[in-house]
Amino acid sequence: MSIVEEAVRDQEANALFRGLEGVGGLIIAASGGPDSTALLLLVARWAKRLKKAPKLLAVTVDHGLRPQAAAEAAAVKRLARRLRIAHRTLRWRGEKPVTGLQEAARFARYRLLAEAAARTGYAHILTAHTLDDQAETVLLRLARGSGLTGLAGMATASPLPMGAGTEIVLVRPFLRVPKARLIATLRAAGITYVRDPSNTDPRFTRARLRALMPALAAEGLDARSLSRLAARMRRAEFAIEFAVGAARAALAPEAWPQRGPIAFDGARFLDLPAEVGLRLLGRAVAHCGNEGSVELGKLESLYDAMRLEPRLRRTLAGALITLAGNRLSIERAPARRTTGSRRISPRRNTAIRQNRNSRFTK
């Protein structure tokens, strides 16, 4: 039997959950599928081995998209009871979008999980993203033309902002574990699970990419190699972010006013390595602007124009960028004129929604 097909052993599980022993409580995202069912099982076994374990709460989100969802949530509840873990089912209520359904469902799921964490006072949510999920994420972002940050894939731990100073940490302990090993773990324990048909529905991009994986693996581009790429991109990402911090300290060391202006020496700024300059500019625009996240393509166009034009005045994401002689300044753009009761343009409204959604991306 190859290691890919072996059940996860207790010693491995201890390593996967290392660092969580001292937290007050954990939210376990449990859908009833193989990955999250294995997470539920392995966390229960791990907690039982501890002298003082964190409190555990399994949460199943019923999106209301399939008639089988309620029965699947009930099955998770029965398993949680058997494992001596508290369980709660949360429902995504309201109208469902016609387009972008999976993205909206994912946003709703994280919102509900974060709300559950806030109510219980637990600061950590465990999800069962696997090595295979990491590979699919890298492919998806590659297809969308993501930059270095996107190609770094999912992090083992990342913040899930809730507002009002509350921060929940999203923990993905299985990012280096193949799905096959989790299935083997359930098979060895005699535990059943459900399969969500949307995972193979060709209407969804991720499902279509998943179907390509066997052919890509035959050419050497398997889940492990894509995950390795993500790890290397993440390593480079940390190095570049360090350089951006150093550039900020050198060019604009003072605290940045909320609305700006932030001033840089134009010549020194343009002498920075392109990726460092681009990111520093993005930080300043995001800090001063009020229209949400900055689109990488638009930021790149602005940066390229700055390198070609000695004088420039443009707006981006609610920020005004002015290059005049040897001075580059970024500040809040003047408010747009309104007509009657129409105070926010449709484009601005879309940016607000996209910014809200972006907080919960993988």
C-alpha cells in the first residue's frame, strides 16, 4: 500500500493540530463530505489524547440548495454526538443568486462560521481543505491571471476579519494531506460520508478543472507539484512583502494619514524594483481610497503609465494619484457629484460588494 492510501496515524494528527492545544475552543466546519468528516474524526481522537483539550463545536451549514442537505446535516449531528462533540446546523436563508452561486455560497458559509465563532467566543475555525484543494486553487488562480499572491494558494492559517476589532483565524491543517488518505482514514474507522454532486458539476469552473487533474498528473503536473509551486510562491511572497515594508520605511516612514496625502520622492520610488514599487503603490491607494480592494490589472496600468509620463493625475479605487516633477502623492479622491437621491454610482456599489466578499476568499 502506498503512503497516499494509508490512513492518517495518531502521531501525524498530533503534528497536524500542533499549536491548537492551548486555545479555548475550536469551530469545526463539517459538511458531511469525506474531507470534513475525516477532520471531525481526527480532531475528536486528538482531543481525547490531550490532558486538557479545547472545547469543540462542529458546525454544518445548510445552504438550502439541495433537498438532501437537511438529512446530511442530521447525519453529521449523529456522528458528532457519537464522537462527543457538540453540533449546530446553520442555514443560509434568503434569495440565492442566479449567477456566481458557488462564490456566494462560500461567502455565506464563512460568514455563518465566523458568526458561530463570535457567539461562542472561539477564535479558530478548522476547515478540511486538502492537498488536492490547494492544487485546484492554484490552477483556478493561474487561469484567472493571478499574480504572485494568488499563486501562493491557501495559507495554513489566515485571518477572517469580523469587524469591530474581532479577528477569527481560519486554520487548514490538511493542506499537505491528499484526499485519498482522508478517505482511507474513514474507511479504516468504518465511517460513511456523503458526496456533493456539485463537486463534479461541469457548470462550475472548479469542477471542470478537477476533471482535468488526471490528464495533468500524467504530464507531471499533479497535486503535489502544484502544491509545491504554491509553497515556493508563498516563500517569495514573504520576501517581497519584507522588501515593500523596507521601501515604505525608507520613502514614507511617518504614519500615513487616513485620507492622505502620502508623499513619495518620485525618482526614488521609480527606482524601486517593479514588483516592490507596484505593491507599495497598491498599499498607498488602498489606504487612502474608499472603494474597496485595488484590482491588480488596473494598478499595473497605472504603474506603467507613471514610468512613461513625467506628469500624471489619475484616480483609482477612490484615491487620487498625482505625479508632478519629483513628487508622487496619493490621497482620497474628491467625492463624485451626485444627482438627486442617487448618491452612489452602480460601479461604486459593485466595488463595495466585491470588497465585502473579498474578506472571505480562500
